[in-house]
Amino acid sequence: MQNNRRQFYIFDLELCARKAGATVPTMTEILPVLQRMKDTRRTYSLRSNTATMLIGDIAVSAAQQFVTLLVRLSDTTTPNSIYSDPAAGHFNEHVKVGNVGSDFGCHVLISTAPEQGMPNIYTCAIERIPGLPFDLVRRLLSKLLNFEYHDDATFFSYPHPAGGVDANNQPRRDRCCPHVELRGRPSDTLVNDINAGRISGVSLIKAEAATPIGGAPYLTKSESELKLGIDHNNLPINLWASLSQAIQQNAQTYNAAKITYKLPNSSRTTTVEISTANGAILTEMYVLSFELTGIFPFLAQSAMQIVAHLRDLAVPQFLANRTI
């Protein structure tokens, strides 16, 4: 990670509810929750309490319909930082003590207006910071909604799908804690390469119960792979769209799929992994992204507040990747 460039990855952020018939709040409705969690410095401990996450800063653009979050992670298990000047013979080690951890901060831009025809799905761009995986951003947002659900007995309530009235002769209501899902959008490179290349393998992957196998107690089942045959004389023109549909139709049995293909005009073969549940790209290099270069003033690996000049550089490309 260089101090004058950053890469942002594009995701579909979906607000979900696990209970059938539950009303899912909009992004605008959960913004006060995120603001309150930031104002009260509500933290989320993970990794056996060796790491702590929180929203360090938040800014809402009502005019352009998006919110910027600064998500921070403090990790006590990281090595001490070292600064040196070999020519001058300087070597400084910054020793962590107590609950002090290395701080990682990433900017997260989320549309407050849903995508056209997809009421619960919002364009989301996340700054790539080594040490702060994308899934931790998703976990933090879901955890903060969970905190609010347990703190406020009236929040996230909705008219009961079956109707009726309660003991006070008021319309009966139900509750369900919403959560956040992130799906990496496939890059144009991936779609074009699969459509123009030569597909050489498709496999469906299923998780298996951890049971001993082969008479060796140190060997256990982990997952099984179903390799599929390919009729190269009967491939559709839009191979990517057809593959995505077929893969998601097997989501009840298989967790993921692997697609192996030879790149067009190349002898190189590559493999991409896809979630069968939602079509999310599980291979980071094939998630749609944009890169910002020549950033000045230079950037650190974290910040106390949203870095305005970085956000302002990212906003035009973020807005260009949404359809509202």
C-alpha cells in the first residue's frame, strides 16, 4: 500500500431480514443508527478481544444521496511498527503496551438511494486497506444494527404480516433484526475474459461435515467438488450470464463454484470462485474496482476523521458505478 494511491472495490450492499415477511429498513432509515453508534463510540470486539472495530467518522451527502463512513480497526496482535533511516543509523521501534493496537482505517461510500428495480440493494465502494478485510466491514455494520435491535425494543418493528391486534387493541407488530450482505460486482475484465476466452472447467463446491476419512484420524472431510462436463460446441454467446444463472440454481446444495478458463489471446489459465447463494465474486482480483493515484497530501494507514481529499477523489467514480 503506497501513501499516494488507493484502490476502491465496488460491492452491492444488501439490507436483509431472515424472518419471512419481515419489513427491511431502508438505508436512510438506518443512518441515524450509524450516527448514534459513532457519536457514542460504540465498539465491536472480535478475535478473542484482541481487536476492536468502530465507526470513526460519518458524513452524509443529502444532495448526492450517499454516506461516507470511516471504519477503523485496532489490532493488538500486529507487530510493533519500525521506522528507520539506514544511512543515518536510526532505528526506532514503537512498542505497543496494554490495549494499544495498530490502527487501520478504510473509507466506505454507500449510496442512500437503492439501485433501480432493487429496493434493498445499494452501491457500496470500500477502500482496500491491508489488515482490514472487506468482510469485517460487513460484520461491523451488521453488528451495529444488532446492537440497536437489542437496545431499543421499538426499533426495526413492522406491522405483523398476519395482521390482528395486540392486548392493547393496537395493530399487532413484529420485529426482526436486519443484517448486511456484501456482494462483489464482477469486473468488466472478468466478464469479457470469460465470454471471449475458452472455458476449461466448472466445479461446484459443497462443504462437508468434519468426519474422519481413510482410517486416519488426522484426515477429515472438509468439502467435496463436483466437476461438470462442458460441451464446447453448444456454448451461449453470453457465457457469463448463463454460467451465473446455472450456478445460483444449485445454491441449496453447493456453497461455491469454480470456473477455470484460458485467457483470450494467451496461454495462461486462471480460476475464479463464485458464491452460489448470490453470485458474489469470491476472488478479490476479479471484483470491480477503481484506483486513485497521485494523492496529496499523502495518506496514512488510518485517520481520526474522514480524509476529505481522498473522499472527494473517490466520489465521481463511485457515483458513476450506481444506477438509481
